Amino acid sequence: MSGRLRGRSQRGMTLIEVVVALGIWGLMGTMVAGIMFSTIDTQESVLGLQARYHAGRVALDRMRKEITMTFVSLHQADDKRTRTVFNGDDHRLLFNTAANEPLARNTRQSDQLEVEYKVERVRNEDDKLVNALVRRVKYHIDDRPGSGGRREILVEGVKELEIAYFDKYRERWLNDWDVEVEDAPAMRAKLRQLQSLREQAEAVTDDENSGAAGVVVGAEADKQVDEAQAELIDGLVLPSRVKIRLVLEDPSDKETEHVMETQVEITMIEPLWY
């Protein structure tokens, strides 16, 4: 009996058993490889989405910093070598800002820039055509707003850039806002005339000899000056807030959208003219 068992144990595996074992091993290898490739694809997709989100956050932070310091100025030479603008619609924004921080010495740059943001069809570093948020910057203000400067891609895979502008006097959001200083010296002269009238009104109010009648006359004159000044600079006032909505495309699924939003408060909404 023991010899028979010993012979059977030394017989080895049959061909069928070998084929079955190989089949099982092959199936397990295929499953493991499938899981591994799926994990790699998922990881690449997640990393791609994270990179796009990061680029979107950096772009919105830059836009917020530059828009909050936007301005229009009436400090224009008689030869009109410079023109400040704030020109925006629901998909594009061109403006001047005082948010520049020169990073090197002797760059001949001030804190003032001309900046434009919009979505364009461009070629990326891999020579592929993509929809991207593009920033155009010009490190000096001249008499040709909207032209020249250097362009850079901030975010790829952008489906939409939506911008809205809040009018605090009419208390409503608008889809476009256009301010351009054409003749700053003339506008500045008119504002100085109004300032002189305001000082005269204040002098009448403060005059002790004018009595109550002088206070009434001075207050009415001051009110008229306020109304005239508001009407004069009405077309030069900036929105008090800007709302930005950036829609990103998922790198692994073009039908999936990821929305990023922010609002920016503009510090100086009236033109600089002092």
C-alpha cells in the first residue's frame, strides 16, 4: 500500500492540470494588469484635474489682485501720450492697474500695467490646439490701449469665461462696462472749476456775517456742485465690483464641467484727477 501511494505522489501533474493552472495564472495576471492600468489612468486623471484646478485658482487670484487695483486717470499730458481705459464685456476685460511689482532692478517698470484677460484658441507647449485663458500684459501705458504687450497662457481647457460688473449707483449687474479717457486735460480743468465753486460755497457757509441765509445758500450751492460733478464724471466711474466665473473642462471627460467663481471689489471707482 505504501509503495502504491509513493508512486502516485511522484507521478507529477497531468497535462490538463498544467493547462488549467496556466489558465488560472493567465486570468489572474490579466486581472492584475487591468487593475494596475485602471489605477494608473485614474491617478493621471486625478492629477490632471488637480493641476487644472490649481492653475484656475492661481489665475483667479491674479485677476483678483490686478482688478482690485484698477484705475482710470485724468493725469494726461497735452500731447495725449497716454490713455487709461476700463473696457469689458461678458467674456473679456481690458484695464489699467497699479498692481505691478517689479521683481528685478533696473527693469524700468512702474507699478502701472495694461492687462487684458480673455479665452482664446491657442497652441500649448505640446503643440496642441486648446481653449485657454490668456493674459496679455503691457508694462507701460501708452496711447494704443488693446495692442502690443506679451501674452501668456494661464489655464488650459477653459470652456467659458463669464464676467459681470456691478453698478452701485443703479444697484444692478451689467454685462459690459466701457470707460476711456479721451481728453483728460479738459476734463481736469472742468473738475477744478467745480472745486473752486465748492470752496466759494463753503466760504459763504462759514461766513459768520451771512447768518442763516448764508448757510442755506451755501448748502444749496454745494448740492448743485455735487450734482454737476457727478454728471461730469458719470461716464468715467468704474464698477464697484466685478464677478468672474471660470468654467473648466475635465481632462478625462470633456462633457464634465468644473466651475470656479469669485468677486472682486475695486478700490478706486472714480477717476484720479487731483
